Amino acid sequence: MIYADAQVKIPFHDIDIMEIAWHGHYVKYFEIARCELLNKLDYDHLRMRDSGYAWPVIDMHLRYAKPASYNQILNVRAVLKEWEHRLKIDYIITDAQSGKRLTRGHTVQVAVRMSDSEMCFASPQILLDKVARIEGETS
């Protein structure tokens, strides 16, 4: 299993009138963990671009179980679930202190060749090579 964790402390500007994290900010928390995962693969946004591919998010799902509140420290885990034809990343947000689950979800991204804006129906070899390298290190 290839994963990365990120910690997020809920800042004042992320809370709403009910003093909980506004639901739209969870997308940002997912993104923070996704960037950690892509860094672990050595395939961050700049390397994607330099390899000739963009990876837009085409689908996202979030399921809220419990709210996060001001100054709460969250652990956000991003797990690479699929990579051969698309990137599917699962997320789980837990309270860093208690470990209780607050939110879960996933995103789906596809490779788009930047030279002609064509969507690819298989992941480019560069991604497959990077995943294989990490899998080799963890087995």
C-alpha cells in the first residue's frame, strides 16, 4: 500500500459561523495529503508538467462523519488505490489525538497529454515506473 500522511491544524479562517471547519475546506485538506503522496512518488505537479501530462481531477467524493473544529489537529491520509488507467486516491481524515474518523473520500484523476489536450486511456509509463519503484522499496 502506497500512502502519505499530512497534518493540518484547523485555522480560524477555515471555520464557519457554527465554529466548525466549513465543508468546502476538506477539499483543500485532501489536496495537502495528495501533494505529500505525489511527492513520495517523486511525481509532483512540476514533474507531471515536465513529463508532458496534466492530471485534472474528474471525480471527487466526500463523506462527512464528524466535524472538525478550530485549532483541532487532523491527520489526513492519502492512499494510492489505482494507477494503471487513472489515479484513484482514497482519503481518510482522523483526529490526530484520538484517531477517530471524521471524513473519508476519494478523488479520480486522468492523464491528459499537454501537447494536444487528449485524455489518455492508460497511465503514462513515467507514472507506472515511479509506482513500481516505491512498491519495490516497500516490499
